[in-house]
Amino acid sequence: MPVYLGAPDPQWIGVCDRPLMVSHNRLRRIKSAFNLPVAYSAPWILDSGAYDVITRHGSYPDDPETYVRAVRTYDVQIRNLRWASSQDYPCEPEALAKTGLTVLEHQLLSVQSYLDLTTWWRRLAPQRPCPFRLVMQGDTVESYVRCWDIAGESGVDLAAVDVLGVGSICRRERTDLPEIVDIVAALRERTTARLHGFGVHAEAIGLFDDVDSMAWSKAARARRAKHPRCTAFHRVCSSCLVYAEDWHERVAARHAAARAGA
Ligand SMILES: [Zn+2]
């Protein structure tokens, strides 16, 4: 049951032995495949950077073919890529405000992205297992259920879904926890897939089989924290592997305990 540690630097994949989440927004800055890291030992997952991309630009700079070509390179060169998220459209108010579209339109775009990416993958890398995973988007319990139905009606083989991303929950307030509980319960009624919560806060991590988080970085910045074992020259450990690994140790233990009791 991995807690994927959100990595600010893709090169962590080459030195860190913990499961990592790395954003395509960071990896795409590496222009030569020779400069990509090679996975040290742990699996990692690729985030399409949906929230940042959509709230800033309203659409993806890379079309599906370009994204698939990049992911194919990561898959072959970096190795240990467990899965990659589709180019989905988050449903937070700020994302909807940027695109001017509705929740339903974001859901349709998200499902279509998954279909486009899997089609391109079959064309460009037919001999390799497809890494893309579907991400559910929505704002209410009913709308997440609708997103699941849209995927089925659009031709996604729902019975074959092994990992299902659950998006648009990372910016929710802590008071929204009961609704997140209901969203997770509604999805579990429909699938036995592992549910991955994107950027969920501490109270909600036990609801999901897998989670990722960069909360450690925000916490270090807010507290202006310097880890006692950190010997680097920076004053604040907000991009620091020592601090991040220590945080991961504690949160992974907490997540495992919560899942054992679930
Ligand atoms: Zn540090």
C-alpha cells in the first residue's frame, strides 16, 4: 500500500528507495533522454500535473501523442514506472473558472483523454503494457458516480480497471471529510480496483489504498523547518530529501496502520 512521496526533483528517482510521484511538468524540462534518471529501486508514478496545468493554462501544452511519446521514453529509460495518470481535467472551482467549462464537460474531457492515450499507446508501444490509468473527477458523490458511468458508456473496460485515480480532492477542506468518505464508498461499490487519492490530506489517507503527497514540502516551508540530520546548505528543508524521507517514514506507517484497521 504505497504512500508515494511527491518529489520536487525528478533526479530523486535515481537516488531514493521510496515510492515516488513525479510530475510530467518537471520531467518534460529534461530535453535529452540521456539526462533522465534511472530508477534506483522503488516504483514511481507519473502525474500529468493536471491541477497546475489546468488552473494556469486551461489546457495541456502537450497533445496526447506528445505525452504518450514522453511517457514511453520514461517507461523505457527510467524504468520502474508503475503507472501514469491521464491528462485529466480537475473540477475545483479555480480549474472550472480557467476553462469556462462545466463539471460534466471536465469529466467528458478526462475520460476522452484516457481513451486517446490508450489508443496512442497501442499504436506507439504495442509490445509494452499500457501505463495509463483512469482518473475520476467530480465535485459531489453523484458526480463521481456519473464519471464512472461516463467511462463505462464511452467504452472503457471497467472490469479491467486495477488502479483508479480519484482527483479533485486535494484542495478540499478538512470539513469535507464525510463527503470524501461517501465518494470513496460509492466508488468501492462499483469497483474492486485500488483507489489512488491524489494529494489527500492527513485525515483522509486511510480511506485510500494508495496516496501521494507533497504535504511535507508545504509543512517544511510553513515551519521554516531544518531537519536535524540535514547537512545541506539550505536554511529550509522544503525541497530536501532527508526531510522528505523522514516525513515519508512516519506517514507510510500511519497509512499502513489506518489501512490495517479499515
Ligand atoms: Zn534539508
